[in-house]
Amino acid sequence: MNTPASPTPPASSAPVRLLIVDDDPLVRAGLTLMLGGDQGIDIVGEGADGVEVEELVERLRPDVVLMDIRMPVMDGLTATELLRRRPDAPEVVVLTTFHADEQVLRAIRAGAAGFVLKDTPPARIVDSVRRVAAGGGRDDRADRAHRARRRFGQLAEREQEVAVAVGRGASNAEIAASLYLSVATVKTHVSRILAKLELNNRVQIALLVHDAGLLDTDDGGGSHLG
């Protein structure tokens, strides 16, 4: 699980206050059954859509919100963005069906602390929630950035530029135009990046670029590591 930053951790003796938000009542019931049996987690409430999240957070004061990405009225991405603007925002762990879904990347950019698959074993979901609430995210962000930058060191300079462009969501044609390459050459670079970094798709490249902090630059061009 990805676990970017976390606020001041709760007291170790207190259970993690968890809010579950998912539009499927069966999923909510299953998560409540799975997670509610853990002594370290106190499920303080449930929500059925993103529109309910702010009011529930205001009233229930959870430490962590376990939130589905796809919901009919307000999706988890929008709800996460709104929630993370609060000065006292709880951490958000998003639930998704797909490991490499582009919406996962959007959720991380929106401020989610990480993501778990809906078919993740219960013990791992419990561990993810507790680690985020305990402040593990702060150290994890620095560690992930260090590891991501080290992996980027395996790439040639042009490959790094292509990877950063992929991270910004550019298509092969857009990358080709901005870097003065042919589309075929861009495709070759992307294939080499995937092979060198042992990744499966462009979304995983983008997540790695995000972890490395290379999307924080505002020059709009290809950044690389020296």
C-alpha cells in the first residue's frame, strides 16, 4: 500500500477511529465485519456516498476514512479533495478494484494516504489503516521518495524526461511534440522504462514519478535526476 504523509499520530493506547464510505451496503457490511473485530480499530460510522463525508467527519471525528473511489453522486476523488482541505483532516485510504487504475493516481494526488484493493486480505487492510493512523505515512513518504529516485537513476536522461511526461498524463503524441521525438521513439522509450523499472503500465510509471516528487516542478518540461 502507498502511504504518503500523516498528521500527529493518535495515542498508541487508543483504537483507530475509522469511518467507512462505500455505496454498496454489502461491501460496507463486509468491511465492518472484517475490521470491527480488531481491538485496535473502532468503526465510528458508515457513509454511502461522498456527499456525506464532510458532515460525518465533522460529527464523528475519525482518524482515518476508508473510502471507495467510485460512488454515484460524489466520487471518492472529489470527496478526498474536499476533505483534505480541512485543517483537521483525517487521513484517507481509498478502496479500489484495480491495482493500476488511473483513478488511484488521481486519489494520491488529491491527498489520499494510500490505497487498498477490495479483495485485499482483512489483516492487510487492518495493518494499512493502523499504520496510516499511527503516523507511518510521514516516514513512508520520505522512504518512497528515496527509493523512487534511486530507481529513476537506472534510466537514461531522455528516459527520465519521457517518464516525467508520462507522469504528467501526456500522450505519446504530446511527448513526441514536446521532446522533438517521433511517436515510435517515444513508444520505445516507454517500453524500456517499463522493462528497466519492472513496471506493468503507464499508471505505475506515473505513480513512481509522483513518489519521486518529480511532478512538483512547475516548469512544465522534462525534469531529470542528476
